[in-house]
Amino acid sequence: MRIHQVRARRSADDFPRSEHLAWKIAEVATDPVPVPADSEAMVINRIIDNAAVSAASVIRRPVAAARAQARAHPNSLKGAKIFGIQGDYSPEWAAWANGVAVRELDFHDTFLAAEYSHPGDNIPALVAVAQHLGIGGADLIRGIATAYEIQVDLAKGICLHEHKIDHVAHLGPSVAAGLGTMLRLDEQTIYQAVGQALHLSTATRQSRKGLISSWKAYAPAWAGKVAIEAVDRAMRGEGAPAPIWEGEDGVIAWLLSGPEHTYHVPLPEPGEPKRAILDTYTKEHSAEYQSQALIDLARRLRERIGDLDQVVTIVLHTSHHTHHVIGTGSNDPQKFDPEASRETLDHSVMYIFAVALQDGAWHHERSYAPERAHRTDTIELWRKVSTVEDPHWTRRYHATDPAEKAFGARAEITLRSGEVIVDEIAVADAHPLGARPFERKQYIGKFTELADGVVSDSEQQRFLSAAEALADLQAGALGALNINVGPLVLDKAPTIPAGIF
């Protein structure tokens, strides 16, 4: 990897385009280096993973609303597919609907470094365009490998959340770069598309603060839709603000750390394989990633504690990020509110740890049910949980060595007897270094579990066969990656009022 120094520049500076970060990303996207076999296998795993969580969310209201919007944009000649239904639709709107389905339950892959990310959010946009343009499976794999590489590398080098910018500001450029690779576009076109996508996908983090709404699921779908439109404009010869990151009035100067700060962004050297997807990890549990290991820790601790009524306090010693984003360091009273939205409870490690202690399990629906959040004993235990920042876990969160990097915590549980039970966990059980790492078998198991009762057995097997043969799917065959859901299931979705479309 080559580390690129990225900082703001004055308009009067001699700053050639070849030094712009957007141009360097375009160079990575146009590099014809083959995708390694392990990266290709992980691309297929993540396509299966996205299908799994889409099946679980298909009748939830935000997904039904996005699907209704997309269905208003059919394309009778050629088009992309919308998860769950038949027909052809405009690719940007199919990407929108499918992006919401993937993101709704906060249940797919993650990468955490200087910034947060869910790189699987790249996949709906690339698949939709590939279906629309009749791209083959091998080129789709190349595009997804690029998209993951760019989002992961940006997340390693540029922190957004400290300036209250939402992490999808890295997603817009990564989708644009991935589309550029998949469509075999030239550097100039990709450069312009990356700049447009960043400019239009930058927003504040209020979508993940306080009373969190369904926009949390829509935000990455918006970035994907914007990136598709940016690539389309760039292909037609239109330009973007430049230099978008480094400009005197650009992102670094005014939205991030300012003119005096230098960011260090790693990108592959020419000819270096794109392997960043292998640094990412999926979720066994439908909850914010930094709670994954803590759910596993709670499942382990409940037998040692025994009677949970004996608990006086639970203190989770964890990283700065976990403490401030999903812990008591956020200072969000909504994280203790039984009336809070599912999205808010998903970002409350206090709620999550309490429920996991009581149930010894986590479920994407039952664990968030209103009656579950309103249980008197749950509320009592929930309000005994707090978090504190521990420099040890903050250091491990930011470690660059994969063997040292961790998103865990140490739990200290004080009982009425005065006994203090202490245990800790570094990574989730499903993490590549965890107790039960996810491999193809586990991805397929997650899919069949979440698709049960939603997708017929024959349709499940048809999809899995297509996904596992992705590299061999010819041009025009990627519609096989879509899954049909029976009308008896879709009819259970909420009725969506009419809008403009």
C-alpha cells in the first residue's frame, strides 16, 4: 500500500490533478489487476449476506416505502431488479429500494477504523447497474472489490464522525469508483464521478444521534443512488467540484479538520491486488457492530451471574467510540427510553447488554419488540448498565495489526453480596479471529434462517446456486441474483400512502 498525504490546498497553489485524492482513487479503479480468489469468495459471501438481511426486512415499513417509490420507476426495455418482486426498474431506484432493504436491520457487514462503515452498502448499487447494462458476473466482482477497497481505505485514513459528518460520505465515492471499475471507464470519467458523489453524499451525523429514525436505513441507499447518477453525468462529459477533498473551500478545509491538518490515506500500489474486503466482518446479531462482542459476552456471563435480580451495577469498560456512540458517553437519554425507536435501541449497548443477559440470545425482531423493551425487569436491569472509556480498548480499536485490533470490552458486574464478576471479550464470536468465525457455511446458514418463511425453499436454492456461480454468470444473466418473495408474504407489509410518484 502507498500512504497518500491529503490536505487542503489554496486555489493559488500549484496542485496538479494527478495529485488529487479523487484522481488517485480513479487510478486504483482503472488498474486491471485480477481479483484474488479469497477476495472473490468473500464478494460472494457478502452478496449472500445482503440477501439474507433483505429477506428478514422485506415487509418492514421503511423497506416497503422504498420499494413503493422504486416501483413507480419501471423500465420496460431493460432494467434492474427490486428485491422480492418481478419486473424491470430504473437502476438508481432499484439500488435505492435494495439499499434500504440491506441496511434496515443493521445486520450486514462492517469495517471500523478511523471512521465507521458498512461496505456491503456498495453492493446494491453495483448489482442494479450491472443488471441494467447486462454486465457479467466477473466484472461485477471486480467492481465490488474496488468499492470495498476504496471505502475501507477512506475509513482507515479519514475520520468523519469527529466532525459530525455521517460515514456515508465515504460510500458515495466508493460506489462511484466501483462502478467505474465494473464499467471499465477511464480515469477522467471516474475522477469526475468520485468528486460529484462525495459532494452530494456528505451530510451530518444527526441521522445517528438522539431519536434515530428510519433515515438511518435510507442514508446509504441515498449515497448509492447519488453515485449512480454521478457516474451517469460524468459519462456524459459533465464535471465535478475540484479538488473536492483538498480545495480551499472543499471538504477538508471546511467540514473536516481544516487547512492545517494532513490525512494519511492508504491505497493499493499499481498492480497490487484489492484485498480490503478481507479486512471487513459481518454480524451474527442484528445490532450495531460494537455491540456484537458484548452480546456474546453477555451470553457467556449470564450463567456465572445466576439471579439477575442480584445485580447492583454493570460497568462496561470499552473504547472511546463504543462509549460515545452506543454507550452512556453519548449523553442520549433516548438510549434508556422504552418508547425509543428500534433504530435507537439498536444504538444502545445498555439495552442490548441487558436483554442479552436475560435471554441468552439476540433476535432481529423479538429483541426489539415494544413489549420486550417495556418489561419491568428489563427496564430495571437496563438502567443499571453504564459505559466508561478505557484507553486499552481505545488503543486496540485503532490498532493496525489485525491480530491486535478489537472492538470489545471488560464487564464489571457488582452483586448485592459485594462480589464483583469480571470478564472481557476482544472480538465477536463471528469475527475472523473469534470463537466461531463466519465462513461460507455460516453465511448460507444465516441466509436460510432469515429467509425461512419468507422465500420458498426452491427459490432459496436457485439463488444460492446463482450466487456461488457468480464468476461464471454471463452478460445479461445477473437478474438471477434477485429473489422473488411470494405475494402472501409481501401482503403482510404495511400499506404505504401515495406520494408524488
